[in-house]
Amino acid sequence: MREILINGKWPLNVLEHRAERPEWPFCEAHTLSLAHSLIDVGTVVWDVGSEEGDFPALFGTWGAEVVLIEPNPYVWPQIRLHWEANVDRNPVACLVGLASDKVDPATPDYQVGIAVKRRGGCWPHVAFGDVFPEHGFRHIWEHARNSPQFRLDRLYLSTPDLIMMDIEGGELIALRGCEDVLRTRHPDVLVSIHPDFLYDLYGHTRQNVIEFMESCGYEGRLYCTDHEEHWWFR
């Protein structure tokens, strides 16, 4: 592990292969600054697309109670190591699967629900494997056939105050799977929209996402564009 300074503000211990990323001094500066303004001690964050777990670990250092959601089994050792190197408590839950508007019939809601409620034994078995720096996937959709799919609003999870989402084109299906929570609880939503992936992989458009969120009572604001569009829905 090596301590790095994200955006010149926040120290974080990361694995050596992550510490070499040249973009840390300015990585996702607008998104992280906005997230920091929305997170306080006890804020419940659903992190949809946890990737290697450095950002959700950062949220944990800010006091957030985090639900980790990631379908790629090969990154879970990194997620666990980043969390344990930085945060002095367990995440609220760990979901190894695809946040979707569908439910995998082989994984009933109650089974996933029971699994995520176990705070004492939170980490899934895949989190204790070897670290693969080149974990070999590009798009969340590549795991759709090999990972359980679940609607987040049907699980026994703590109600979120903030949903963070960066899932390479699967934005609308994941948001549809949160519909009940969005309509009744109205958490803030920070979502990275990938217009090309959204359309090429799923046949959806940015406007589909905006209209769906508006139907749930939200107003969206594009606050930053780099290689993707960063939206804040309130």
C-alpha cells in the first residue's frame, strides 16, 4: 500500500498498481468535490460500480456508510484491501452482481437480502482471492450473463441518501431497478452518463435517462464533461 493525495486534498492508501495512476492529483475533481459536499458522518451511499474500491473507501473515510455494488469478481480483493487499509468499520453490504431492472430467478431477493444484512461477515468469498491488476473487463454489460442481476429497490438495504453510479452505459437499467427508492425516498444521484456506450450497448439515450429521472420527480444538472457526462439529479 502507498498513501496518495487525491486532488491535493484527501489522503488515501491504495495498492501499488493504483498508486501509479498519473491522474490522482486531479482525478474526477468535480465529482469528488460535489460528493464531499453531500456526504457527512452516517450518510448512506450506494456505490454502483465500485470497480477497484478506492473511491468508496474514500467515502468511508469521510464517514459514509457504504453499500458496495460490483459484478466483476476479479476486483473484489482490491475492493476489500482498499477498504480495510482506510476505513475502521465494515461496509454496510457487498453485492457481487449487476444492478439491473431485472431479477435473476436463480438468485431470489431474499437470498441476496439475507447475505447483505450480515455486517459481521460482510465480505464475499471472492474478496479473498488474488489481486489481478489487469482485471480484464471494460464494460459492465460483459458480466450480465455470468453475474446475478437484481433490482436494488427489492433488497433489504439501508435507504440511501446518495447514489453514486459509474457503469459504462448501464445507467438506465440500474436506475430503473432503483425506481421505488427514487420515487419515495428521493436520494441525491450522481451518475456518469456514457452516451456512446449507453446507445451502442443498450439502445438507450441520454434523454431516456433524463426523462426517467424527471418521471421520478428529479431535476438534472450537467455539472462536468470529460470522457463522460457527469450529472447531478436532485
